[in-house]
Amino acid sequence: MQLMGSELPDALLAFKEKLTPRFFEVRAKVIDFVQDVVNPALPTYSQQKKELLKTVPHPTQCPEPPILNELRREAKARGLLNLFLPEVSKLSVLEYSPIAEILGTNGVANLAMNCSAPDTGNMEVLEKFGTEEQKKIWLEPLLNGEIRSAFAMTEPGVASSDATNICTKIEADGDHYVINGHKWWISGAIRPECKVFVVLGRTSFSGPLHKQQSMILVPKDTEGVNIVRPLAVFGEEHDHAEIVFDNVRVPKSNMLLGEGRGFEIAQSRLGPGRIHHCMRSLGVAELALAAMVDRAHRRKAFGKLLAQKDAVRMAIAEARIEITKCRQLCYLAAVVADEQGFKAAKSYIAMIKVAAPRAALTGPKELWDNAKESSTVTQIFLWFSRYTGMRTLRVADGPDMVHLITIAKEELSKRDGFVGHYVSGTNQNVQKYGKFQHVEHGELYSGRKGVDPAQRSQGPVATTREPARGCFIGGTAAGEGSQPRERSGTSAVGTQGYADVVAYDWLHCSLAAAEHSLQQVHSANQSFYSYGPPGTPHSDFVRIVSSKLPYHVRPDKPSRTLNDWLAATSSVPEVLNLIGTYGAEFDGTNTATAMHRLAKWNREAPHHRLFEDSRWQEVLTHLDRNMQAPNFQSRHLTGALWSFATLGRRARGPHLDKVMEQVSERLQEFTCVDLALTAWSMATMKLEPPGLYDRISKCSLACIGEFQPQALANIMWATATLKKENDALIRHSAYVAVKHLDAGMDFRPHEYSTMVWSMVITQAREECLFSRVSGHVVRRVTEFGPQELTNTAWAFASLGFKTEGLFEALGKECSFKLRHFNMQNLTNVAWSYSHLRVGDDLLSEVAEVAHSRIHEMNVQDLAQLALTLVFSRRANFGLKEDLEDDGVLGSRDVTLALVLEVTKAMVRKIRQPGATTPDDAWIVHDLVLVWFEESKASELLGDAWKMLDAYMDGLYHQVLDFLRNTPLLARALACGSVVQSAHVPIYEQSFRELDIRSLGIKYTGVLLAELGLTDRGDDGLSESARRMLAEEKAELLRQDPGAGSQNWCLFRYDLSSELREAKELAGIRVRSCGGDPLALELLDPPREAHLVAVRLSNDRLNHRRRDAEFRAIAHTAGILRALIPNADQLMQDRIVWGNRLRGWVHLYVTEVPCLSCLGAMVQFARRFPRVQLRVAYPGSDLYPPRR
């Protein structure tokens, strides 16, 4: 079989790019192990099993042959145990598939490599959801093959394919649970090696249906576990057991994940378990085909080999086709599971779960039908036991019918109303003449269940009537001269007589009158009552007639019906069709729902011509009309605003302006949900009408205690995204969130991650919220998707919160879901774990993925990855004892390779005009400098390095020109304040337009040297000061990892005037405080220093006045001002006094100064020309000025 060949099987050629070197290595080892070790041991295995069978009363009680343990030891030595676990094998689901096929052809190899069911599923459950104690007691011996396990779910009394039917009781009793229930078809339970059951039962019989089940570990030898009997399959004894749990007591510590989480665990277990079964089934199918081919070549009938008979050839061909189709379907399911998760792949897994056993059963059946040999149904034919296994598989892990229903539901949910309706066609006469059967005998609205058959020929006779020339419709005559007829009753909904009259009139009036009636009905903008979805009660003629009735007596409420139709849509075309047909009937609710559905479906599957479609303009017109109505509610308004935000820039225009005007006018009416949704929409659109956010904030604070989790997350995210300094709102939101968490309120994963992310951006260190969220994340980490995982890790790492077990749990889940990460997720998790210096194994995996997917990264991803690689090296850059340390992501070689790849990718982006920002470029420029000497970088990167360096050189000249010529600096005099306060806003605006945060290590040093501000380190103080700072920072990092991103500064000074002097030779230490109140207490810059700091465009909410070097310079400026006794009067008289001061100031910082601080340094130098300011940072003395 090609399956066991050294070459890659043909079926995998289409997926070759998704296969890693690890796959080829493992596959080769598996093939060698099966061929060189397992196959030669098969005779011994069979002989030992025969001998053991003689020693037991029943075949199912036979222990494993001793040689199996020897095979397991050999597999372990070769690194081939437990390959089904991605954490162990480092294989994707796709890569494990062909290996599982090999194991399906050799059951002994499957056992030897510890990859057989049900142990695989149970081990996955323990690995993902087990506590450390549970793993130590049960998972470790299972992984070593020392014991085996069983999964107890199916019950004889209920349809167990629906897990919510399970009836086994799990009741709490003190420190124990008591289990009572009846299970059967528990595979492997009778085996003597089986030591533990994973039991699914119910801890509650009330509440949400999917929260009633729990999963618990039950040791097999626990008192009350009674194995009733083994169960046979087609008369052949198997190890499936029937078990009764009679008052079985187990400790509460045996519960998996917690009460009510059983259904969740079961679904997580069954997804991988089903696809593993299917992979092995393909191996079994290959065996069946091999048996067919072999027998066809060896047997003759009627003078010919079977291989020469057309019927046999057709059977072999059909079998090959089925196997090939199933294999591709299996690989497709595996790829979707790898890239989107098992939940997204459920329909594909359902398909292969149905198809694979069928394919494995097709071969033998065709052989029996065509070979006509009796031996194929006897024990001589070794395929028989495999046949029973495959036939059982069509029921195990969900019967075929359940999976077929899953597939059908998935397809039905994809209905495309436009295409499907167009292809299937519609009989226009149905719309023209109505569906008579729906109103026959007046049953539809009369409430009658039926009519006596004897009366059917007489028509509806419940109401007497006089013959009329015309057809009476809703109180008017369709025919000329007809008069309104009185009717009994007051409502068309409950009045039998009126409905009968209308039906009778229609059924008996002339065709001309009917056409005239329809024209009248259709003339009113083709009211939606005139048409209805085919096959629904809304399309009958009684509805058409009743559409002329006043609203309050219509037989249905149009708004509610329309909303139901809009809610049932699944694509943009369907919504547009409803707008085009029934838009004239839309009220505020319908309009908001239509816009919501357009936004929702367009987000999931963009409709490229949506905004050019006339029906989009129509719904906007309806929005304008309905906004003027008195019953247009605030929820409709905020729903429309959400739709505009979700649809993006192309949806904006005058209609959005009108919505914002309404929001501003009606803000006092808004509920908590409305306020949060409005803030979210504004932040999403980066739209901020003057004063509106402040009003939203004020209203939100007044009712913050009523905010639910989603509203809290939305308002916090909006505040952070709009970069608002709103400590009161953020802190009150945090307190309410803590209160909700303590009360047990249910938060969703993205709400946890959004809250902590927002706290970091707003620099609010609410430890009480972080500690609560941490505990919830650890317990519910398996529910988190890639975005929630990485945002949470990033937030906790940014503030240095390393709560117990958090990063271990996050790292484990990240490793499991790494293949589903997008590039932003990947770079965020790399930064988080390298920042805290934890998770070496995870970082190695991240490095491998990043290296293979570097081409997918955009500029921001490359910059974030570069920042991760820079971080650990920059603090010691330029020191004489700067030793070669280990790599940041993986080994040093892997890290260096990533450095080169990231640099080359960034240079490719720089070559595209407008593709990069200066901040992206300097980070990558620093990346090269901290890992390579400049000459080495030029050698390794060639033109790429030259281009990157030339780009940075251009930025350097741009900044130098700015610092020399901007009015605030160019016209500064040697006095204690700026010359003209009017220059300050110009200076700030110019800084923002410059849009450069830093020049990086090299060009900041060149700039400082050019401006005469560099400390060349001739006195040795620079290096010693920097070394001292590095040591102190390292010590603090061990206590507070969040301090790693802060800048540390040590400054000395010796200053004097004609009358006074001030010295600080020992040095004052200060660090950037951000939101850290302890750092702020170290040194707060005096406002009277009159230095200008500018918040840069991409800063978080911490103001640049909190930067370490700015605070040091401002503090020194304040001291200099105090050395002049009459400085205030001199400033008032605008007398130059800065040149009366002299001395020096030395600053030593751990990070490269930003442009705001460089501007402050130039301000200081201009105003105090006789005070020498010297600045040093790691690597600053390596680059001379360009004079």
C-alpha cells in the first residue's frame, strides 16, 4: 500500500504546503516501527494471547500479552507514544491523519503506541480539563500505557445519542458525590487493565438544559460499581460492558472542570474522537481493499481468475473511489479543524463519520456478493472481526442518522434566498390568483378544524348572502355600483362570518372583478400583504383582502411578521429583497432590524455592491422617515448607529449625521445598553461630536450599577479606544464588574479580555478586578478563542500581574489553539510571554509558526514581533560585557533567523509607498542593531539593510530640521519660560503632524551628538550609572515584571548662580510612572518649570509629562529657577536670566528617549545655555555626530 511507502501519498499532495518537517520525521519513524518492530512480533503476540485465553473464564477478561509492554517501551524510546495528543506529537490534525490510517491497518501497533480508543478521548479530556491531582493519579499512568480507561455515557433507558437525555444521578453528599445509574455499551470496561471510568451524569434536573450534565472520574474498584455482563456484537464477544452504579461514592475532587460542564466536555471530547475513528477506519478500508485484490488474483471461477471478471473489477474500482473520496473528505475536515477549530469543522466531521465506515464496509460486501465464496463469512477470513467493528462504528459516537441531521441543518442554514428562489422558480399565477386551498371553506381564520364532506360541494354557507354584481373587498365594492355590506362581529380575526363572506365572494365573483380587485390591492406600493413567502399562511388571499382593514383589526400585526421574516434571513440579498418588496410598510422596529441584519451579514460575507444598491438607499429613506415618528424608540436609534459602525466608512453620510443629532437630543432617554452601544459605535467609527462622550460618561456614571457585563465591556472599550482620561468611569466600571463577578453573574470570554485590555490602555491598575478575572480565566480558559486568549495575556503581562496558574493555563490553551491564531494573536502572545520571561516551550512553538507564516504578516504584526525580539536585548546594548545570551523565541539560531526574516519583510513593505509608518521602521532598525553589529548586518542583509538605514537617515534629517526651526525652539531665549505661549499649540500640532515617536538607538544618538547633548562617557560615569540602573531594574523586575516596559532614569547635577548653588552628585532615580502611583511619588515635575511635553499620536493615555527623562529635566529646571531669587519678577519683565546660571546635568536612561523628551531637552538647552546637558542611554555613545 502507498500508505506505508516512503514517498508522500498522492492524497496528501494537495496539502503539501501545510505539512511541517516534523510530520515527515514522525511518519518515517512510525513506518519503521510498524515494519521493523511490530510486524515481526505479531506471531508472538498471537501465540501469547492464545495461551492467556486458556487461563480465563471469558475471552473479554483476557489480559494483554506481555510482549505488548515490550512494544510500548520500544515505542516510548523512539518517541512514538501518544501521537494523538498535539501537545506531545507537535502534529496538526491533518498531519496525524495519515499516521492514524497506518495505525488502523495494524491494531497491535495502535495499542503499542497508546493511540487506541477510548483511552485517547479520555486522555484528551484529562489533559484539557483535569486538575493537577487528577493528572498525576490518572493521566500519567494512562500516558505511559500502565492502565486503561473507559467512557461511560450510553444508557439503556434513553436515546443516548442526545447527551441531554442522560439520567444517571450525581448528587452531592458532604465532601463526596453519590452516583446512581445504569450504563451499557461501555467499551473496554471489562478489560483487566481498565482502572477508571469517565462517567457522564446529571448534577441538576433544572435550569438550562445543557448546564445540567457533569463529568466525573470513578475508579473501577469503587464499591457499588457492578459490571452486569459483557455485550456481544453480531454474536461475537466484545469488551463492551453493561454496568450499574449503585450508590457509588467518590470524592468531590474527582469532578472534571465543575458541575454543569459535562455537556461542554463531552462535545470537546467527541469532536477529536470521531475524526480519529474515521482516520483509522480508512486504514481498515485499505485492508479490505487489499484483501479483495489478493483474493481476486488467487481464486478462479468458471475458468477465469476473479481479477479477470468485470463484476469483480467494478467492485474493486468502486471501493477505491469510495476510499479516495473519504480520505480527501477526512483531510478537509482535519484542515478545517486545524485552521478554524473543531466546532467549525463539525459538519465535515459528521460527513466523514458517516462516509468512512460505509467505505470500509463496501469492499467486503462487494467481494461476498461477487466472489460467492463461503470462506468469506467464516472465522478463517480475518476480516470478520474488523467488519463487526466497522458496523458497530456506524452507531458508536453518534449513529449515522444523528450526523446526517447535523449535516442537513448546516446546509439548511446556508439558504440563499435570492439564488435559490431564482433557480427553483415561482409560478406567478400563485401571486396573481392566490392559494385557494388555504382559505377553502373559510377554515383559515374561522377556527374550524374541518367541514362535513357532505357539505364540501355546497361551498361555504355559514353566512347567507344575496348575489352581487361585484366583489366586496374590505368595505368597498370592487364592481361598479356595489354597496358596502353589513357584517356581523367586530374583528376580522375572530369573526367567522366575515371571513366566509370574503372567501365566498372571491371564489364566486367574475374573473374581471377579481383582476380589478387585485389591481386595487397592488396599487398601494405593492403592500407586503399582497405577497408572502411561498408556502406560508401569509400568501393567501384572505390576507390580501384584509390588508385593506384598519391596522388594529388586521388578522396579524405587520411589524411583528416583518421582523420575523427579517430575523430569519441569512444573507444580504435576502434582506435587500424584503426591503425592496415590503419597505413601504416598515416601522421603526423593522427599519432597525433590517439595518442590523444588513450589517451582520455583510460583516460575515461582504456584499460588494451593497452601497450602490437602490434598496440600501431605500432603507435609509425609511430610517429618516421613522426617526420623525413619536414611537421611534431609543433602542431603534442605537441599533441603527451600531449598524453604521459595523458597516464601515462607506455607509457614512448625511443619514448618519441625522442619527447622531437624534442621539444627542434624546440622550437622557437612553438605557444602560443604549449608552454603552452608542459609546461603542462612536469608538468604532472614531467619531466624536463635541461634548457627546462627556455627556454619555456623565449619564453612565449616574446608572453604572445597572450596567450588565456586555455594557460594562463596551463602555470601557470605548473609553480606551477614544483615549479618554476618565478615571472615574473606568474605576466605577471596574468596581461594578467585581461586584457582578462576586455575585456569580455570567461573563463571556470576550468581556473578560475586553475589560482587562481597556484597563491597560487607560492605565488603571485595579488589582481587585484583575485578581477576580484571573481566577475566572483559569477555570474557563478552554472557552476562550485566540483573540480572547492573547488579549488577556497581553493585558496581564503589560501590568506585570503574574497571578498563580494564569499564564500556565493561558499558555497551555494557546499552544493547543496556536494553529488558529492570526498574525496579531501570534505577535501579541510572543510579546506577552517574552516580556514576563515565562513559557519557553510556547515561545519556541510561536517561533516556528512565525517563521513559517512571516509572509502573512502586515506592517503592525512585523513591528510587534520586532519589538518582542528587541526587548530582552536593548537594556544591555552597548555595555562592554554584553554577552551572547539565549534566543528570545526558541533557540538563538531560530531567533536570529527570525530577525533576518522580519527585517527583509519590513523592507519589502517600506518599498510600497504609504505601507509603513516611521514607528514601524525604527523598531525593525533597532532590531537589527541589537542582534548584529552594523557591518555584520550589512553583510547579511545587503541592499535591504542599506534601504532601511537610508529610510531612517531621511527621518533623522526631518526631525533635526524640525527641532532647529520650529518657532517654540528657534525663538527661545535664555529665560525661565517660553517666549510666546502662542507657539505652544503650534509646537504640539507640528509634533503630531510629524507622526514620529522615536528615531531608535542609532539615529537618536546621532541627533543628540549633533545637538551637543551626548555624554561620551569619558569620565566612566556613564557606563557605571547605566550598569547600576540595569542591575536595579533587573532586581525590581523579579518582583514586578510589569516594570519592564518602563524607562528608568538616574540624573546628577552641579548647578550654581551668582548667589546660590545646588548639587546632587549621588544621583536621583526616577522611572516613568504611567499609571503607577508609586512611581509618580518618586518625583513629580513642577508645573512652573514651563517645559512643554506632547502626547504623541500613538501613545496610550499616560501623558508624556510622566516620562522619566522629562520629569528629571523639569525637576532640574525648577531647581535652576529657584537659584534666581527674583525670577518671578524677571519673568514678568521679560528679562533674560537663564544665562546667569551655569553647571552641568547628566541623565542616564535605560530606554531610548522619545521625540517629546528630545524636544524638552532642546527647550532646556536653549533656555539655559551655560548649563551643560548630557544624555546617555544604552548604545548612545557608539554613534558620532555627522559634522
